[in-house]
Amino acid sequence: MTREPDPTLTVRPATDADWPHLWPIVEPVVREGETYVYPLDLTSDQAREVWMERPPGRTVVAEAGDGTLLGTAKMGPNRPGHGDHVGTASFMVSPAARGRGVGRALGEHVVAWHREQGYRGIQFNAVVESNTSAVRLWRSLGFEIVGTVPGAFRSPAHGYVGMHVMYLALR
């Protein structure tokens, strides 16, 4: 089921001051171990270094009308040099905010940002196939699975599962 984002939800650039409010979103996603290859013992400082993008990339937050941060995304070129015309992105939504349209709002923002920046497409390098809600969301936004690496992700709940490469052409 796809849900429309809450109309009071805004997506804005993340600031350094947001990190203390982002870590409580990032930490449970990392500790769960079901969607990212990050080490389960990743520290706040290590996560901040990985998550807070620098130009030409960007990190954003999804903020409720009351100022509560509900999710975050980071985006930028997938590869440097001759691959910088294709973008990529990563997303995390607070466990308490899942199913409320936060991922969709972030996804739509990321697609629009890549278009505005002149990217030719967006490639997600590692969408865990057992993360069915993410796969369904990206497909609803026009992404296609262009390949799956069998058994490339070791899920605590599902064992060895595939990782999809997904792509959205922007031109």
C-alpha cells in the first residue's frame, strides 16, 4: 500500500545541528542490520562521517510540522569522474514513522533534486531484496531492477539474500 506523505511534512537540507536528532533515526536502522551493510557497532561519529554528505552531494531530513525529524536521505553522484552523471541515494526512516509516507516524500525529493542537478539517471547499488517495502516504493517511483547479486547480503532475519541494483532514467 502506498501512502501520500503528511501535508505538514517538509524535506529540507540537513545541518550539522541536526545530527543529534538524526542519530536516533540512524542508530536503530544500523543496529537492526536488515537494510544496510554498515557494521552493527557503528558509532555516532562514524555514522555522521558516512551519512552527512558534502557537495556535490547533499543530505536532507524529513521534518514533521512540529519539528520532529522522521527520516533522512543522502544523495549525490554514484561515481566520480566519468560516472558522475548518474546519481545515487540512501534513505532511513525512523521506525516510529514507517508507513506514514516519509520514505515516499524523501524519494520524490531525491528524484526531483537529481533532475534539477542535471543527472541522467539514478542508480541504487544495493537494495536488499528482503526489504520489500523499499523495493515496492522504488518501483512505484519508476525504478527498475536491472540486476540482482544473489546472496550478497547477510540478513540477521532471512539469511543470505540478494541485493538489487535499481535504476531510474531521468532523460
